[in-house]
Amino acid sequence: MSSLLSVRDLTKQFDDTVVLKGVSFEVLPGQMKVMMGSSGCGKSTLLRCINRLIEPTSGVIEFNGQSITGPETDVLWLRQQIGFVFQQYALFRHLTVIENVSLALRKLRGVSRAEARSKAEHELAKFGMIEHVDKYPAELSGGQQQRVAIARALAMDPQVLLMDEPTSALDPVKSREVSRLLSGLSEEGVTIICVTHDLTLAQHLSPVITFIHEGYVHASGSVKELSERTDDSVIANFFQRH
């Protein structure tokens, strides 16, 4: 099976600081790719490079066999194909739930207001949020805001969904809900790249974890295998802290 997304020798430098140092990996259609690592290791920067929120310094990113790092890439089109759920949800606070989810459909896809609302309601209903369509983000819990953010991304029918620390602001009960939600999306064939420091979430989502350290892929394996790598001080220190 051909890769849906291919990242090769990706680097990103901010002034004198090199954040990504030759990251390479492949993502297959329908795969759940989970990445872990300490804060500041480059995980979030990597996600932002993939859908061009940040411009890579060098390296190649291919989507469906085509380079998406060149100046000729239609970035708005790309972000419809590769959705992003931000760590702090990034919902528009002045818009209701239904407006948050339907806005991009109307502005980017050009669909009618009625069609956009119908699609938004369909996605929100999947996550038990249909009764909250007229509420504003401030009226929702963290878990509810997370569901709206995911529904907004999925409303665009992306081929890949990027998730940045999806449980970081949630309590254990809400974290388990998000874990079940992501598992369900994966079972439906949604391709997901999930960055997390949550060991429980990582273990639940994928049998193989990609471990990032100081801007490069340091190791890969199951949570159990990595946690038993006492000969590797980088990994051992990470698991002692988490």
C-alpha cells in the first residue's frame, strides 16, 4: 500500500534554533500515527509544517505522491485535505457552535448556508453535540469544545486529521471520552496523526508509538517496549516523568 503522507528529512529552524532535525516517516491510508516526546521536542512544529501553517526550512512532504512544500501548492486546498484540531481548540468565540462548524464550508467550499448547516449538524450529531448548536464556546466544557473542534475539521471531509495534544486540557473522564472518539474515527478509516504526552491515550490508540526527541525521530515501539528501555536515558527519563 502506498503512503498517503510521506515526510523526508524535514528540518525547521527559527533564527538560531533548529527545532526539527531531519524528521522522516510515512503514514498509510487509514493509519493512526501517534507521536510522543517531551515538551519542546518539535512535535507541534512538525504538525504545523505538514499543513503549511509553518514553512519548513528544508525537506520534502508528499501528500498522495505529490510534493506539498513548494510555492505552487494551493495552501487553502491543502488545509481542506489535511485538517487540524488545535491543542486549545481555536474556536471562534463570537460564533455559535453551528457557525463555527459551518463557516469553512461556506467560505472555502462555497456551499449554501442551508447545505453547510446540514453538514455541520450531521458531524455534531456524531459527537452528541446537536443540542448545543446555538451555544457559544464559553458556554461549553473543555470536552464539548474539543468535540466541536473535531466536528469542524471533519466537516471538510479531510483525508488526514492532525491532532495536537487532544487531552491536554481535559480531566481523566473527558480524556477517556476523547480516546474512544478517536478510536471510533480510526475504525471508520480516518487517517490520523496524533501528538500527545498522555501515555494512556497513546497506548489505547496505537500499538506503535513514534518517539520524538530534540527534533528527530529517536525511537519507535509500543508504550510497553519503550517504557522498558532502561538502557536509553532519554526514553527512561520521559517515562519517569509521565
